[in-house]
Amino acid sequence: KNGLKRSTEVAILNANYLKAKLEKHKVRFSHIVLAQAILESANFTSKLAMENKNLFGMKVPAQRFTFATNYFDYGNYAKYESIEECIMDYKCWQMQNAYNITTEEGYFNLLHSIYAEDPDYIQKLKKFSR
């Protein structure tokens, strides 16, 4: 049963599905976040996306609320029950870190300063999000 649910969810995972979920949860800068998901998950095909339903390379946080099922596993990659819970966790991250960001450039600066490990991350995101 669980395998069927997992494969069904992964099968329907595409940009339109993700856009709808980002909109449903009022994720800010959703076009940038969609680009993050595509980039971080190798177009929804990475092992992290497929097995952990982690589209954003999210790690288990130390102090904020999380939807991760491995919430006790601080610093490791988060695992989620569903893609939607991954999106809700990203929204929690935004609520903590991006509450005062009002422009795309400000959001890119935030991602550069506390999210991205790749020095070319922002350039890649800008290419995907235009």
C-alpha cells in the first residue's frame, strides 16, 4: 500500500502540480521556489526527492517547527510523508526567514546568504525562474 501511494505521488509530481500546491499554501516568490525545486531535485528525479519527498534539499532544523518525519535528526536531510508536507515545511522556513523580504532581489540575497551551498546557485535559479 505505502509503495503504491509513493509511486502515485511521484508520478504526478510535475511543475503544474507543484505550482498548485505552492499557491494553495501561499508560498511567497513561488516562481523562484518552483525553480528551486526543479534545480534541487534534478527535475523531480533525485534520490532525495523520490525517497524522502524532499524537493528542496531541506535539512532538519534545530529550532523551528518542522513537518519532517525525522525531526530528531538535526542537520541531516529531512524526510516527509508527502510532497505537500515538504512544501508546508518550506513555508515554515519562509515564515521564519523571509517574513520581511519584499522583492525578488531581496529573496535571492536571502537564499544566497543562508540557503545555498553552491556559489552559482542564484545564477542557476534566475535562469530557471524567468
